Amino acid sequence: MSGMGIEVPDFVYNQKKAFGFFDDFLNYTSTELWTTVIDTGGTAVDGDKAGGVVTLSGDGTIEDATNVATTNEIFLIAANKPIWLETRIKLTEAATDEMNVVFGVSDLVTTDLMVDADAGPATSFDGALIYKVGGGTGTNATLWHVASSNATVQTKEATQHAHADETWTTLAILLMPVNSTTFEIIYAIDPTGGVDFQQMRGNGANPRTPAIKHTKLLSGMAEMHAVVGIKNGSAAAEALEVDYFTAWQKR
């Protein structure tokens, strides 16, 4: 069963009411809008491709990570200030289901945002992520997962949505304040290119498994970077192409 349809919020299209960016990666230079955060040997390189793309590559060393994150922490979730994040990516796994992938918004953007040994996101950060873990051909390594976190208060779960190797997939996250103290996080996926987002559903045998929605407290949330990245889950050099990344917050 597919998830519920999700529309891109209106504020994304009105720059007088929102701030943010849309980056097609026609050119990528670290320390400008984005900063590359890598272990030894990883690279983030813009490609000579129609429409623009940046390719994140590992160096073939297990547990090495390559992240690109906004140089500044430009987002802070607050009452009446929702955030929309969206990216279009393509995984090309050198070793089947061994790549760790992360996308979202986080105050932590070190190479350990995704923990070693295919353990998923860090145990303490502020933000919301869609991610994939390595670990071979087991079910856990074939599915997209989601996480929301206010420091160590975390919610992590597997979705019913399998990643597709060598296939463009669009992911999105909406952080939506619901009152002066709490906000909700909705996660969406669209394999057709960002025109038909479906709210992600939890992984379960019941076809009526609810669509995923996390709730967190606004209090304590820090300023955050937008981030996308990979970590090798084996000694194979992994690669992730990012076609675009867009992120907006209501003023």
C-alpha cells in the first residue's frame, strides 16, 4: 500500500515568505554554500552532466564517510516556522546493500553522523533524517529508515520502502510546528521525480501500517545544517549522485 499523498508546502514557492535555496549542483565548491566533510580519501565533485550533479564517493576504506552539509547552520525549527527539505539522489552500490546513506537536517554533520558498523544515525543530534544502513542483504539494509532527534530523545524506525540501486529517487522531509511547544515530522518518497510524494509508511506485515509521523519538543532544538552523505559499509568504494537539493523555511 502506498502512503498518503503529500504536497509541497506553499511557502516553498514564495521567497518573500521563506528563505532557503535550490541547488542544481551546476558547480560545487566546498566552503561556499556547502562544505565537504570527509574521512581520508573521500570526494565530492560536480559532474560534467546535463542538469548538474555532485557525486559523493568513498575511497574504499570501510567506515569512511563523505558528507556535504551547508556551511552554516541556517535552519532552526520554531513555532510557526516549518521547514521543507527535498533531494533527488541515485545510489550505485559497489557492494550489495553495504552503503550507508543519510539525508536531512542536523546540527551534527561530522563523519560519524552515521555511526560505524552500520549502526544508523548518531545517538545524539538535533534534526530529522531519512537514511539507509549497510549490512548485507538482510531486510534492514534494503529499506529506507527515518529518524527524528532532540538531543538523545530519538525516534528511529524502518519504513516499508526499499531503496532502488542505480535508480533516481526523490526524498523529502517536512518539519511542521503544531503549537508553541511541539512539532511533527513527516517523511516522503517519490520514485517518479518529485511530482507525486507519498508519506512513508512503517515497515510491517499489516498493509494498513500507519503513515509515519514523529512528534518532538521545540525546546532544546539547536540550529541545523542541511546534509546529504554516505559511509562505506565495506571495503568497496561507494558512490552517490545528488541531482539537486532544496531546503526552505518559512520566515
